[in-house]
Amino acid sequence: MKIKKLKGLLAAAYTPMYNDGNLNLSIIEQYSEKLKLDWLKGVFVNGTSGEGISLTIEERKKVLEEWIKYKNENFRILVHVGAQNYKDSIILAEHAQNLGVDGIASISPTFFKPDSVNQLVNYFELIASAAPQTQFYYYNIPSFTGVNISTKEFLETGSKKIPTLAGVKFPHSEMNEMHQSMMVGNGKIDIIHGFDEMLLCGLSLGIKAAIGSTYNYMAPNYLELISAFEQGNLQEARELQAHSVKLVEILIRYRGGVVAGKAILSLMGINCGPCRLPLNSLSKDEIDSLRKELESIDLF
């Protein structure tokens, strides 16, 4: 397969829910319009930010079926199909290909974990083969999965067995490992940056695409950062990245990027509702406090 590389910023989409925990798909049209107005190049659906692992298979299908309505040449749709067993992932991969997504991605299982490159490759080969016309990405997020297998070795081995292997979604801070992965296949592999507060580091290594949760509500800051970097204005780029770091520090104080992020997007008029248990959503007092902290860094 000839890899069609991603370019630009894609939002790690949240999954809107009603207060009773059911999906609120009616919000997605408005949500997609906001992202397009912010010049984002697409979304990553049912990932960590989307609480994909906390959704049922049927719910994950419904979320993707709604998002795919807003796909176009300038707004690409990628979807996470990872699960705790490959059969569920195959169902999701087949469904995604039938809908015409631009790519599928999968985490490794997190309970019974692969402990070698070959095990990981063999597992993903089953999933990727269910969508033989769709680009496949390894969603490498060891902070959640506990799987610390070299992505460079995975790509070198996987490219021989998985015809649709496009690359890696790389949401952690090991820049050297990411750089090594970028050099596999003389740069033919698509490595997607995924650590928002270190985007500038990724750009310096040659990254062309990034997926992140803070792009949902802070895209203009990052687009200015990219522009400053491309124009050689590194001091301005560093200052813009520092602004992002301050935001992430606030997110951490309010239970992280999923819980706080959904609250922020709701404050901006895209009512994503609560998180699904076991995540605890913010209380009204916490949201009021969060707003004040965000105002202190001029997010509003």
C-alpha cells in the first residue's frame, strides 16, 4: 500500500454524553464545525480522549457513523479500533473500512500483554487484515498500556508482515525513540506526534502531523507555534509552547486531559457532557475554579 501521510493538526475527539451516561451524538455536527473553523485537519475518534475503551462495540460504531458524515478532503477521519481481544477489534476494523475512514489505529491489549515484537506484530496482523484497503497505525501509548516494545523494531518487523502498516501514533515523550521510528524505511513511515506540550520538539525532528486533545480548544496557539517555527522564529515558538505547558499543568490539577478537556470544550459551547465511570467528572465548583485558571492564561 502506498502510504498517504497525514499533515497538520488533528483533534483527539471527545465523546459527547448526556448526564445519564448515554451518547449525545447530536452534538457532533456542531463539534465538527468548530474544529473546521479552527483549521484542524481531522479527528481521531474513540481514542483515549474519546473514552473508546469505556464504550461498547455498538456505541463505538455509532460514534464513528456520526463523525464520518463530516469527512471531506480537508478533514480526515481516523478511528481507534483497539480492544482487549482481537475479535472485537476485527469487527470495528471491518466497520471502519466499510464507512471509508482514512485510517485505523489500535493499542496493544492491556491485561494479557504481548512481551515481544513478534507477538505484537502477530496480534496487529489479525486486526489490520480485516481492513485490507485501510491504513493501519500502531497506537503506542505505554503510559496506559504498560507495553514498552521498541517502535523502531515493531516497524521494521511489522512492515514485512502487515501490508497496510502506515506508521505509529506516538503520544509519549521518548523523542529519541520517535526519531528512530521516523528513520525506518528511509522516512516512508508516517509518525504522528501525540504529546501536545512537546510539539516543538517533534517539529524540530521533522514531524508533519500531530493528534492531541488540547487541539480541540487551543488550536490557534499551536498553529501560531507551527508558523513561527517554519519562519525560523524559535523564540516566539518557545513562548507559544510554554503557553501550552501552562495549560497542561492546569489540566493535571483538574484530573487530566479527558476530564478537564471535556469541561473546557463545554465551557466553549460544545456541550460534551460528563465522562463515563470510572472517570469522575468535575463538579460545578471545580468547573468555576477551572474557568478562573484558564482565564489567568488567557484561554478565554
